[in-house]
Amino acid sequence: MLVIAAVVPLVVAGAAVGIALAVGGGSSSASGTVPTRGSLTNALPDADAVQREFAGIPQHGLVLGSPKAPLTMIEYVDLQCPGCRAFETEVLPSIVPEFVRTGKLKIEARPLAFIGPDSIPGRKAAIAAAEQNRAFNFMQIVYANQGTENTGWLNQSFIEHAAASVPKMDVRRLLDSQDSAAVQKTIGRINSQGDADRVSSTPSLFLGKTGSKLRPVLSGVTFDQAKLAAAIRSLG
């Protein structure tokens, strides 16, 4: 049986692979060239793969999977984090079909602004997307097109295009919700949860049976699909 032990801090600095849209202003108004309703037409790269990955899986706010799933995994993530991108794009796509799609595991995302100021709008947008039950689609598209940390790539122009790349996303609603009281309340709750869990790096995973105390996952397990899958199976 694989033992899940204490978190090992992960160094998240460094360049990441992706595209960086031109830095724009802080305006949340949709441009005339971006549709108000998301679709795969003129979408960002890999939006179609993201749609296939999550199609048919229930999302409830920041939770992916059946509410009745016997196992829960919490992920503290930062949309700018290269390590988070590696986990989300290289490991999670094999975990989702085996465990989430089958109703065995649900995943709760807790977005942080861990790396720097450019992380703040990404976190707000992810939480706003959760109001439409499309947070995981939005975040995965951001990861697939991630730019270099704190270079201004995660701006409102990029957020707008990412939102417009999620089918049926109400782009205007997401943009208008980013600074809402509800989003700020969720940020405060996640910050408190992160402090209680002593999160000091991203990604940080916590895994266990639903309703019981979840245990932190070693970084060596987080980034190894086979080991993470074994850890999930060991819980029954």
C-alpha cells in the first residue's frame, strides 16, 4: 500500500511553455471580436481536447465529479504555476477517466494567488467560471496556453479569450463577476483553508475518503501518474 505523507515544497519558478497574448488593459469589457457565448470556433489551442476531457462529468462550483463520490482529492493550484500545468496536463487527464468519470473520486479545486500579482486575475476568473460550473474547463484551457510567470500574459484579454473557448460559457457574466462580493468571499474561504492546511507550494494535493480528514500527497506522487493512481486505489 502506498503511504501518503507530508507535502514536499515544490519550486515553481521558471519559464513555462505556452502562448502569451498581448498585454492589455484591465478592462473587463468584451471586445467586438470575441463572442459573448463560448464555443470551439476560433478557440485557443487545445480547447477541443479540454472539452472532450470533461464532457459529461458533473461540475458543481469548484468541484469536479459526483457529489456522492466516496473519495475526495483537493488541489491547491495557481494558474501561473508551471508545476500545476505539468500536473493538470500530464497527470490529471489519466486520473479523470479512471476515477472521476466513474464516480469514484471528486476533485475540489482551490485556486491560490501564490506566485505573484499576475496570479490574482487568474484566480478571480477561475472562481467566476465556477459560478457557471465550468471552472475546470476554464482552468485547463489556461494551463494549456500558459505563459511565463509574471510577464503580464494572464491579463483580461487572455481571460476573455480563454472564457470564450469554453463551450456555452457566458463570457460577459464571467468578466462582470470577477470582482463580485461572492468571488471575494470564496477567495477568503480558500485562503483560510490553505492556511489551515499549511499549504506552502503549488500544486498541493490532499486525498482521502469523503467526509474524513484528507492527507497531503507527496510531490513525488503528485507528478507520477502511476503512483497517484495507486494511492487512490489503495483507499478502496
